[in-house]
Amino acid sequence: MPPSRLSPRRQASSAGATTRTRSSVADAWPQAALRRKSGRPASGWLLIGWFLFLTMMLVGRAAGLDFKLADTLYHLQGDAWSLHHAFLTEQVLHGGGRMLSQSMGVAAILALIASWLRPAWRDWRHPLGYLVLAVAASTLGVSILKQLISMDCPWDLSRYGGARAYIGLLATRPADYPDTACFPAGHASAGYAWIALYFFCNAIRPRWRWAGLCLALALGLAFGIAQQLRGAHFLSHDLWTLMLCATLSLLLARWLLPSSVSLAASPSSLEEASHA
């Protein structure tokens, strides 16, 4: 028997249904994410992660890891922060790193705007909105904490050629000490804020998610090490920034992104997702 053929009207109807299905999935992403919250164990893992992190911070404080590492870096540079104004650490990794992160942010914003102007980019709208919001929240959150918490940089301390004694995070700061903005690590947030790339890629192309995470960790690590070499931060400052950025990225992903909708899905799987 000859294969059956759809009439032009049936073909148009089928194409329209597929388009409506894809549109309904894109429009339903925030609602789908909310419906799936109850099935995710992320909150429990996040609490466990914070418990382990705080335990690690307490152990590190008791062992004096911040000072041991800073002492080593300081002595290797001839008992001075010789790399404070070095071209690689100051111009490339600090100044250039800031410009790189800002350029990536501008690119994400332009892509988000394009997703509203170009129908073909409609499916990218919610993931791009999440990416812009998560990166902005991470960098802004770290910046606000820096202004609220006064802690000295290593280069401010008499131990490393500065003029002040070390005052811990929870200790009372002397009234005659100036306000400082060294905690948590601001420049490292320009890299760690892009941990949101993991969740962004997981929503659009899951096979890219680990590459996105590795990029964010590599940037944050490079920026953090550069600042430690310059005497701007202790190791714990960078670790707090990493944890804060990861937490904000995860919480916003749980709110804004579904875990099971992929742009690479077939029309049939998209139709199933639209009825979920």
C-alpha cells in the first residue's frame, strides 16, 4: 500500500502544534521549576555543604592555615609583597581579569536582549535571564558583604610589613582602626560568579555543564591566587567567596530553571514536558 500522506492543512496544523508545544514549554519553565522543587534534595545537600564548609573553616582557623600560606608566599617574595604591582598579577590577572568578567556579563545581557527580539532565541530566554541574575547577585552580594565587614588585607598587617594587628572575623575591631573592605574576596567573585554557567548549560545543553563549571572554577582560582600573591587576601577569603557564589547560583537555579527540560529534546519529549 502507498504510504499515507498528510494534506497541506494537516501538515500546517501539525507544525503549528509543534510550535505551540515549544512555546508552552518555554513559557512554563518557571512554573515547572517550582513544581519540581519538592522532588529535589538540593536543600539537604546545601545544608550539608555549609556544615562541612564551616567545619573546615574552624579547623583551618585552629591550624592557622591562612597565616601559614601567607607566610610562605611572603617569604618566597623576599619578605615583601614583591608581586603587588607586578605586570602579571596586577595588570593581567587583576585588571584584565576584571575586564574579562565584565565583558562576559555584557555578552550575557546582550544575548538576553536578543532572546526577546528574535523569536528563534525564545527558548534561551529563561536560562539567559537566570545567568544574568545569578552572576549579578553573586558579585553584588560579595561586594555588599565587603562593605559591611571590616577585615584587613594581609598587606595591612604588621606581620607582613603593614601597620595594624590582625583582628579576626568575630573579634571586636578597635575604634581607631579604619574601615577596610578585604573580606570576602571581591576579585575572586568575578570568576566564581560564573559557577552559574553549570546550571545555565544544564538547562540548554547538559553536555556543556561541566565545561562551564570548570571555566568558572579556573577563573576564580586564577583571580584568587593572583590576589593572594599580591597580599590582598587570605585563602579563607577566597573560599568564602566560592561558597557564597555557589550557594546563590544553586538557589536561583532551583527557583528559575527546570532540571529536566533541554533545548536538545525531541518534539515528543517537549510535548511530554509540557503536560508534566
